[in-house]
Amino acid sequence: MVTIRIKFDLLKYLRDNWGAPFIILFQALLLSSGGFLIKGDSALADKTAAYAYYSLVTGVALQLISFLMAGRRKAKRE
């Protein structure tokens, strides 16, 4: 029962915060970029870091949009 509640809360969070998956992807890509750099593959590390940056920009833009939409929904309710 608890796992169903956690899944429901997670889905609600992701529905309300559109940029969250992209920001999580940014973190994973940035960590993997560091791993590639440690292994000595700087070309792959650079490409991965670039994709991480694009993911971060997309996530922040979507977070801004969802923040503005939540403000409008709240204003309509009041």
C-alpha cells in the first residue's frame, strides 16, 4: 500500500513539475561525463556534457512554464 502511495505522489510531482525528469537526466549525464573524463575519453565526455547542458536548459524552461501555469491556476481558484 505504501509503494502505491509513493508511486502516486511521484507521478503527481512529475505532472506538476514538467522539468524534473530533464533535470534528473542532466545530473545523470553530468556524472557519466565525469566518468568518461576519468577513463580518458575526453571526446565522449565533451559530447555527454553538451547533452547534459541541453537537458538542463530544457528542464529549467519547462519548470518556469509549469511554475507560471500553477500561478495562473491558483489565481483562477481565488
